[in-house]
Amino acid sequence: MREEFNHLVKAVYHKWKLDQGPVREKHPGEEELACFGLGVLADDLALRIKTHLLLCPECMEAFLFSLSLRQTEEREVPAHLLELVKAAGKPGVKSYVLEIIIQAREKLLELVNTTGDVLVGLELIPAPVLRSRKIREFKNEIVILKDIEDIRVEVRVERKLPEVFNIKVSAKEKPALAWAKDLRISLLKDGVELESYVAEQGKAVFEQVACGRYIMELSGIGGGTAELLLEIRP
Ligand SMILES: [Zn+2]
């Protein structure tokens, strides 16, 4: 299991590296997904598809849909598929386009969990790779990036006092990475809007934010609203 996990992390990292360049792995076909679901693929191909599913929401959705169709025919879902579904998100728990959970320790910030890519020095590292390298601790600042449709969102959490933070959110349009226009960025806590900005330059700064669980709303992305979760634990 442990070995399989390491293998998966390596595969995810490898794919991520590939994605940085112009070569993008193509989506598996319907037949391939079906064979994967049946567990009849060769190990290396199965691993590639598993990795792809974890990184590609569209294929994951198509796959889960095909799985739900199959479930009506047969009762039991194989363990390796259940595992994958669990990794894709627990049912009933709302999932956000980006999750960031930080623990504010006395002398450092610990990144408990994120679904984004983390900027370490000049390197952008996906969270699973970060975990495999056991990088969890940061000084006074954590920078997380996530592509939401054609917008690249950056969330920068800066510690100002032991339990007071500045949150800087910026959004750039891909592929040119020009500042996104006409974006509204809001910070909410317990369903109440605390602050909201029209980000003309694609940037918003929320100052003096205390520890807590916040939702950030970005309206204007693809005509809809993207919800991000930011939790800073005291
Ligand atoms: Zn895909």
C-alpha cells in the first residue's frame, strides 16, 4: 500500500511536470475508462488512468457517472474504485474549488492541507508532492495557486501578529496572465460577508484577519462564482 502510494505520488509529480510544458496527456477514452472500472487494465496503464482521474475533474465526473450506471447492475463496487472515489471527495461534504487549512504555530505556519499548488521559493509544487517531500512548515507566509477555469488564482497568507493575518488574493487570466477584470472578491465568515471588493486590477487585500474559517467568493469567473475555503487554526 505504502509503495503503491509512493508510486502514485511519483506518477502525479511526473504528470504535473509534463503539464508544465506544451505536451498535455490526452484524456482517456470511454472504453479505457470502462476497462479501468472493470479492473482489467495492465498495472501501468491503470495507474496512469488513476492519476489522470485524480487530476482531471472532467474525466473523474464522466467516470463516476459511468460507475453510478454500473452500480444499478451489480451490487458491489470493487475496493480500488471506492478508494478513488474517496480520494475525489467525501459525499455529503461540500467541496470548494480551493481549500487551504493552516495551523498557526508559535514560530511557524504549518500547512495542514490544501488542494492547490504551493509556491516554495520559485518552485510551484502540488500538495501531494509537498506531502511526499514532508514540506509542511513555512515561516510567515504561505502562497497557494490554483487554476479555476481560465483564471489563475493566487492566495497569499501573511502573518502580521501571532493570530492576525493579511490575505492577498489575486487573479490573472490565462494564458497571457493579464490581471483579471471585473472580478468581485468577498470574504465571508459564518455566512456573513465581512468585506467585498471589486477587483479592477484583479487583486484584493483583506487586512487584519483573525484566525477562523472563512469562505472567499470570486464572482465573475466564467460567469459564475467560485468558492474557496480558508481556515486558519489558532
Ligand atoms: Zn481528462
